[in-house]
Amino acid sequence: MKVEVLCVGHATWDLAMQMDGFPAENSKVQTEALVESGGGPAANAAWLLGRWGVPVAMAGVVGQDDYGQRILEEFQAAGVDCRLLEARPGFSTPVSFILANRANGSRTVINRKMPGAPWALAAAELVPCAPRILLFDGHEMSASLAAMAAFPTALKVLDAGSLREGTRTLASQVDYLVCSERFATQILGGEIGRANWKTEVACLRERNGKTAVITLGERGLVFDDGHHQGWLEALPVRAVDTTAAGDLFHGAFVYGLLQGWELDEVLRLANTAAGLSVQRPGGRPSAPALVEVLDYLKSHA
């Protein structure tokens, strides 16, 4: 089981509905648009990498139920190695209900994740992998730490969507902290704006990683690698659904690292992948093909 990338974290089944405005409480709303697919930060990144031809494995936990079987089948169809994806008896596969507002592209997520026994990866299970890159989302901290210990020379990337025990602990131990604006404001205590972004992203890098990237949604992203800083604008597109855009960003980011590209190139690739995805409904169904992203970059060089 030789893989280039090992993704460790959360796998869920997504039920996403598109509507023309966010529903009011105690109301009834009708929609004709329902998109179902697998989801989860690390899981979506793994799925994208598999679709883009990268040998990738997913490590996580699902239940021995219908949703878990759907997740497994979707991974396998994308070429993702699932030997480290545990199908646990008696555990209910996480399910996310997503309400996407067509008017502005925002999405609201309600995640059903049942508590379960702690999950860890045994060293013997990991030895055959030998990945060049590890991607974590902070949802399975014990397993993530085990992977770090097993592959000390692998590049380590953290997708930090919000501040929790796992993201706080892992953030200081990775090579690339690629976080949301929500995580950055939670850990720094201040908003990221045009006037203060250089100070804020530098503070995040010094405290939490060798390279820090903060994604800012429709405002783009900021980064600091210790040598230079930058602000990269988002693609000039109309967003209809931002579901999974951040996860696809992280998958594309890892793809760029595998190519040995400079950080500027890696960020342009990831930024483009996410920007193209928000123009389409759903999570994984919105993901662009690799050739589409490369063609866009070529035509906008």
C-alpha cells in the first residue's frame, strides 16, 4: 500500500439542499435540488486527490451502515485506498445536512456525529504506507499524532476549519497551517482586514507553523512563509454554493506540494480549484477536473 498522501480525519455523508434564501424558523420551504455525496474535510481532499490521479489513502471511521457503505464505494470509485478507513460495528456514520443559499453562496451545516470510542492507528497498519505528505483536519487527533510519529520526514498539512482540541494541538506541529478565517480569528482574537493582515498572519506563523495560510472566502487568502507575505484575491466569480470549497482547496494545495511547486504556484492552483467549485451546487459534485484548473491558470497567466 504505497501512497503519496495519507489523509486523516472526518468522513461524513452529505445531504445538501439548494434554496433561494435561508428559511425562517418555524416555516416550510420547498426545493427541487438535493445533492448527495460523501463529505468531510480530510475526506473531500482525499477524494479530490484520487480523482486527480494521486495515490492517496484515507484514514478515518465510518459505521457499518448504509451511509458508511456509500462513502466507501465513492472513495473506491475515485481510486482512494480505504484500508485504513475503519467500518465500526455499532457506530453511526456521521451525516451532514447542508442548506445552501443560492442568493449569496453561503451554506449552513448541521452535522450528526455520534460519540464513539477513541480511534487510533496502530504502527503496524501505517508502516506500508510511506506517504510523502500527511493531511489532517483535526478530527482524529490520536490517529494524526500516530501518523506523525510513523512518518517524521513527511510534509505535514493541517486543514484547521475551527478551533478545537485537535486543531490547536496539531497546528504547532505541522509544516503548513492552512486555516479558515474563523480559526484565525478564534486563536488570534481579531478580524483579518486590509490594515492588519500582515501582522495577523505573521503572528499565526510564528505561533503555529512554518508556513501559515488564512483563507478568507470571497476576499481570497493571505499567507506568510517566513520569507515573504502576500494577499491573493479570490477568483472573480459568482458563488452559488460554497459547500466543500475549503476542502477542495486543501486537496489542490497538497497536489501542488507534490509537484514541488513554489508556494505562490501552489496557492494559485488551490485558489482556482476552490473558485471554480463555488459556481456549482453541491460538495464533491462541484469539484473541477484537474485539466479544467490547469487550463484556467494557463489562460489567466
